[in-house]
Amino acid sequence: TVGAVAVDMEGNVACATSTGGMLNKMEGRVGDTPCIGSGGYADNHSGAVSTTGHGETIMKVTLARLVLFYIEQGHSVEAASDMGLAYMKSRVGGLGGVVTVDPRGNWAARFSSLQMAWAAAQKDTLHYGLYVGE
Amino acid sequence: MLPVVVVHGGAGHIPKERSEKSTSAVSSAARSGYLVLQGGGSSMDAVVEAVSQLENNPAFNAGCGSVLNAKGEVEMDALVMDGKTLGSGAVSAVRNVANPVELARMVMDKTSHACLTAEGASIFARSMGVPEVPHESLITEYSRMRWRKNLLPGADPVECQMGKMG
């Protein structure tokens, strides 16, 4: 799965997610990616999220919308992302990752899996990582 | 408020030999998306640009390089969402399209629907003049090798764990 979130000069947010699905999946299986609130969500009031990970569990907790609910409650993008992933892990045993922005340009790339390749470009600075803590 | 683009190339286990490729590809995609913003493009333009670039990179499980289903075929899903209007578009189980994310954007821009699936998505793609690409062009040696390995009884548990990450 690949995905992106962005905030433009006018403060509008957007998300996009794309996937080939799950290795050796059943023909016709559809995971979280094309489902609003699961594979991604974007709302100028709270932010935008693109998700990756175990699709069936992402769908059960509507992970993208869940992260934005936490932002609406006043949590930072980083804390909201971690809380969404932690809920998914504890409630349904799912692992995954998210990239998140809020309309002010705060951003996070967080994951509960072993690794997630991510990168962020802001103010002519490029940030990137692969392992937890990078 | 600072414009920003953040991208991911998927969660899971990334084999050592592919980690450098993955990191440089997500960095390049984030840079490309950011260039779109710097040029006055919208956040939607930026995310579609970044994701299209990743779909075209065989190092990732989307577009070219997608994992294969049980029959050894490619079925892809994609979604876009615009935070200004809450407009969204998606496609699922789509085949023979190089960039499902661009097709998802067309669903948002050109139809009143939220998601088109399988053959319906293909018919829509044809009606929009989206070029059909050969199925084989989306399949890499790596994805075929993983598919074969995972068919074997007692397949590597690390490989199976990877496969659970969509």
C-alpha cells in the first residue's frame, strides 16, 4: 500500500491511498483502501489521514476517521495517530501505520508494524524514515 | 500554516535489500508532491502526484508491483478525498490500469458516485479515455516469486506476516 496526505497554501487538506491488496488474497477481496474513513479521510476541520496495514482490522476501527476524532478532541497529530494505532492493536489485534496532517501543517508518520517507509516535505526540508523512532 | 506533503510506502516488514530503494522512492514522491504545492497546486493535486509516482515504482505494492491474488492476478484499490468539499472517489478490484489513484480522482470529479468496482471501474476507465495496460506490465518478478512462495505449504511465516499487511 502507498499513500499521501497534504496541506496546500490555502489550508486545504487531502489524502490518497492505493494498493494491490494482500498477498494471495481471495479473488474479489477488498480491504480498507477504497473505503472512506478506513483507507483514508480528509476534512478541513480536523486534517487528513492515509492508512496502511492489515485491511480487515483497519476497517473494523475505521482507522483514518478514528485518528481524526482524536485530533478533534484536542490531541496532537502525533498523539492522535498513536492512539488510533494503539486502539486497533488492543481491540482487534491489528498492526499498521498512518500518515497524518492537520490544517495548520502539523504532521506525523507513525506505525505499529516493524517498519514503514515514509517521507515528509515541508519548508524545503525533507524528513524520512523506515524504523520506529527515525 | 505551512504547506506539507507526507507519504508512506506501506507498513510491514521491508527486506534489507529493498529498504534503501523504498526510502529513496518515498523521499522522491514527497518532493514531487511538494513541488506541486510550491507551484500553486492544490493538496489534491499533490497527493495524486505523489501516489502516482509510488504506483509507478515496482518497489511498492500498488500499481506496477502489486501483490497477486490467489489466482496470480492483479486487483487494485484506490481512494482520494478532498478535505475542502468532503468529495471522494474510489475504485476497487480494478485491473489493467497503471494508476488507480488517477481513476479514483476521476470517479470523484466526473461521477456522483463514491466507488466503482471491478468491471464497472474498467468500463468507466475506458469511457474516460484511460489507456488500458497489459496485465503483465503490472506484475514484477518479485511479486510473482512471493505469490509462488506463499502457495507452498509451510510458507515462511515472515513472508505470511508481510502478506497480511494490505
